[in-house]
Amino acid sequence: MRHNHLISSCILLLSGILFSNFSLALQTDRKQPIKIEAGKASIEKKTGISTYSNNVMVRQGSMRITADKITIYTREGKLVKMTALGKPTTFQQKTNNKNKSIDASAMKMTFHANSNIAIFENNAVLKQGGNTFTSNRIVYNIGKDQVNAGKKSGGDRVTITIQPAEQKPNMPAQ
């Protein structure tokens, strides 16, 4: 039990180091309209559940999601949750740093609108600026720019690749 706690602490420490230089996702994206393209759509206004299939693309500002099937849950006309399934599902969003974007893929993605959290499951990969998280499950808090990878109960391997910081050239002594 203590060993699992130590591993979890190390993963949290590494994620803090890795993502401390990550740039926050563009906050203006949330104020943009959501546009959906699909080969097929089924919209149930009464239940607030819409299902889109056949090469689905969702866009909101700089954010892009592609999937085979996306189910959107709304309440009183507002987005509550979105579930995307694909082989794989992809997620991309620009950040406040114009040179970086957040790129992720997984077989399943669930986005919770109220908390601004995206959960990537089954062969999940999340990248930014050359740094990479790979795990079976990655939870990304978009608003806080915070990543947790692996299962809460342990047993899932997490691979983290951190690119070295750019070295500034040495200035000649005067």
C-alpha cells in the first residue's frame, strides 16, 4: 500500500514538473459556438441527448475533436457532457502560447463541461511541446492545466517523456 502511495506521489510530482511549463488552453474557446459535422445525427430535444456518427468532427474556437461516434448530453440547452468513441478519438486545442497546442488521442474521451475536465481512456496519449503522457487513463483538467494519469487504484503503467529545457548559449566573459 505504501509503495502505491509512493508511486502516486512521484507521478504527481513529475506531472507538476512536466506541465508547469504548459500553457493554458485558450479560455476564449469556451465562449465560441460549438459546430458539429457528421454523416448521421439523432437529436432528442426532450431528453437532451444527441448522437452523431460517421466521421464526426466537433469544433469550438481552436478546439477540435474527431471521433467515430459522439454523444452530447445537454440540460436546459447547455452542454453537460460529451462522450466520444473512435479508433482513435482525437483532441486538439491551441494554448495561450501560440507555439504550442495540446494534442491527445484515445479510444474513448469524456468531456465534463461544468468542471472543464476531459478523460481519455484506452491507449491514451496527451502531448504538448514535445512532452508526452501515455497511459490507459489520463484525466486532463483543461481550466487548471492539470494532468493525472493512471488508475486511482494503481496497476496501470504511466510513461512520461520530458524534453530537456532549451539551453541558452553561454555568453562570453567580458
